Amino acid sequence: MNVFFTEVSKSPKFSWPKNIEDTRISIELSSHKQHEIRPQDFGSAAAMRFVLDCFSVACHERGSVARLLSTQAPRRQTLAILDGGISSPEHGGTGESVYSAAAALGIDMVVLDSPEHWVNSPKYSHWRKATVPLECPLEPDSEFASRIADAVRSYEGQIDGIVTFRDHYKLPVAEVAVKFSLPTYPPSAYEIATDKFKTSVSEGHHAYAASNAEEACRIVQEHNMVFPLIIKPTNGFLSKGVFRVENLSQLEAGVKGINTERHGSEFVIEKYCEGPEVDANLVLCDGEVVFFEVSDDFPKSADVNGHGNVKSFIELANVLPSKLPENELAILRDSLRQSLLRMGFRDGFYHLEARVENSSMEYVTKDGILDITGRSVPAKAAPTAWLIEVNPRPPGIQASDAIKHTYGIDYFGVALLFALEDKRRVKQLSHPFAQGPQYWCEMVFIPVENGGVYESGDVCAELFERCPDLAACVSGSFCFLRKGDRVTDPSTGVNSWVAYFNVFSRESREHLLRVADTIRQEVTFSIV
């Protein structure tokens, strides 16, 4: 195939680096493949400059922008990663996003994990520079930081930084980074951010911690707490063990539904905020927000306005960009920034969950489609941000991929650079498409609603074969279950998904919601 370029125009704001020989172009051929072009590939620096000129024009016409990431080739660095990734790419994990971003940024990865971990198989040898054996328990003990330090010390080469994408490892990793004078943020900040009770206290919420149902009921009565209330594990994840309770009986039942083996016995009790929920992603550099985006986190089945057969807080749908008014988005941005600064963070990538209390918006079903719209009855007070939790890491693969394709920003790449304190490239990678999001996008989650044995195949492939018109509206998808898998019932407090679909529309938000709803209705599977 031959590709021909003709110079049409060039933005007057565009300027070239002095050393064009050190310039690189990275073309994303697909979500799984990139190709790098260097000046020598075109025979001369002048030819390279002309090609970049053409790309700049073409991208500008598409509503994007040609971004020159670096005029000088960066020094290759080595980053240790604690926990090589919970799941392999074949099981819907984030591994490919993490390690491909590292390769593109010239970062060598040293994996601190079990020799039996999936990333240590021959298939993924190109993703890692080395492996240092270290067992990574689900619940780290008080000596875990010392064992991490021993693992780092045992590596014979140079390590320039250490990172983890597991929330409950953030504190010990920060402690180790301090010990070895590696880039990090205060361990005290992570101690707050990764503990939901301490986060609530930091926010000034009237929150209480308990370890059993009897203690929880006593706290509610002694402090005259008003229902509905939220209970959630102090060290929970994936909305597991989170319950909205309307009375003491439901409180007792909710406590029994918390899987203490996975999350520990301590849980938080605080008021339930009824405002619209959002997922917010924030890039913080030197205390200032360099990128911020928000998606509308549609009501879960356990919300007061939720739908579904199982009452839980597992994600069902996220739509981006948010439909909240600009003033409420600004309130979120400024409030969440202050929350992070108060905890002790001045830099880093953060995935936050929050609500807007007294929002001017509410969810309404119209013509069979649920969406957020202006309230029928005005709120009685001014809108404020209500922080639910802080995740000092990128969101999961569904959201990270959706945002990468919608805004053009690779969150895992940004997070890796922060671990090396490479703020210059962080800022370069934090510029979205010139015209903003290129389309509307909805993350459609298909939840497990009952336990048993999964008897279907790949619901994504089956849907695409049966409905190719719907496949054309999906940028990414994955089926988490395989035929014969045993599925845990959500009533045990373990929430999970059958599959997800990242759906997009260039037409309108309403069109997006209708396509997404059609996909929901068309997906079929059997768990018996």
C-alpha cells in the first residue's frame, strides 16, 4: 500500500523543534498495536518534517491535533512494578495497557511478583526486563514493606522508580520509595486515600467505623443517624460489600453481606448522598489540575432511583462526557483538588468517585431511555461535591480504554511517568484532542444477577455476529466468563460482570443511549 501526502496548509501556531532527528511519530494502528516512525525511515529529516506537517493538517481536519511529545529522546529508565497485574489480557486484565505504554515511553519494567504469575510466562517475556520473586498477598501484613524493600535491594541493576496499581499496596510501596529515595508522595497521604473511613473523616463527613452489626446499631442510635445510610468496607473494592440501608434490620443484614475474608471486618457508616454520581479522573501537577474529565455514573440498582434485579452498587453504565452543567463540573474539579491537597498529594493521577449534592440535575426516564436532566423541583441549597472514594491510580480497563479513545489520553502512560517524576512528559501526554471528546461514549456493563454455572459462550462475539450494525458502534468489549465457569451469587457480597461494551456515537448523546440500550436488550446468556 502506498500513502501519498500533499501539503495543504499549516497552522501558524505550529513550530518545529531544532533537532528534528530526535523526533518520533507513534501511530496507534489499533488499541493493541503501535508503530513508531523515525526520520531515517523517510531518508532525511526534511522528509520527516514534511510528513509531520501532513499529519498535522489531517489530524486538525479530523478534530484532533498532532502532538509532538518530545524533541529529545528521553533517557531510558527502569521501573519496578509491584504486582504484575491481577488478570492476564486473555481474562480482561489491564496488563497490555500497562506494558505497552511502558514500551512506548522507553520504560523497562522489573516485575516484583510470584514466579508463577501470568506475566512471567514466555508469552510475555517482551513486556518485562526482569522478575524479582515476591509473593503478593491479598491482605498485606505489617512486614510486607520490608519484603518489598528486600526484593528491590536484591535486583542487581538500577531502579529509577517503583509503582503499583493495587490500592492496598500503595502505602507499603510509598514507604519503600521513601527508604530508597525514589519518587513518591507522602505515605500519610496514601494512608488516608486508601482507607475509606479516613477519607470520610478527612472530608468532614459524619462517618463512623464499626466491626460488627451490634456495634453498628449502637453507633446509629447513639449518634441519632438518619436513614438512609451507606455501609461499606474500609478496604473494599469494586463496590463489593456496599449497601444502602433504610433501617436497623437492613443494617444488620448488610453487615452480614460483607465478605470479611476479602475486605476485613471494619466498615464505614455514613449518610447516603442522593445526588447524581460521577467518576472523575484528575491529573495533578505541582498542585494544579492539568487535566480533568467527568463521566455520569448512572444509578446503580441499589440507588433510590435505581433499576435492576439485584440491589448492589456495581457499575451498570457510565456516559462521557458528563451532562452536568459547567458550574457543577467546576465545583467538582475545585473541591476534589482541595481534597487531594488536604490529604497531602500535590502530583499524580487520581480516579475519584463522587456525587453532587443538591445538584440541579436528576435522572428521569423519557421515551424508555434513562438520562440525567434538569430537576423538576429546584434544590433547596447550593450544589456541593460529596467525595465517595479516592483511587490513586487509573480506572479499570473499561474506563481507561473508553477515555483513551474518547479524549486521546493514555492514563496508564501518565501514571507510569508520575512514578518516575517525569512531569514534563506527563503534561505533554495530558492534552486531549484539540476539539475535545471526539464522540459520546457509554460503558455498558452486563452484571451477574444470580450464581450458578455459566452455560453460554462469548456474548460479545455472539452479539457482533448476529448484529453487525451494533458492532460498528463498539470501540471495545470483553466477555469475562467462559462456558462452565462457576459464578458466585451477588447475595454473598461478591459482585461481578458477565461482559462490558464501550459504545460510541458521533451523532448525539440520545443516539448513544438508544444504541447502548439496544445492546443491553440483545445480550443473552444463561447461568443455572
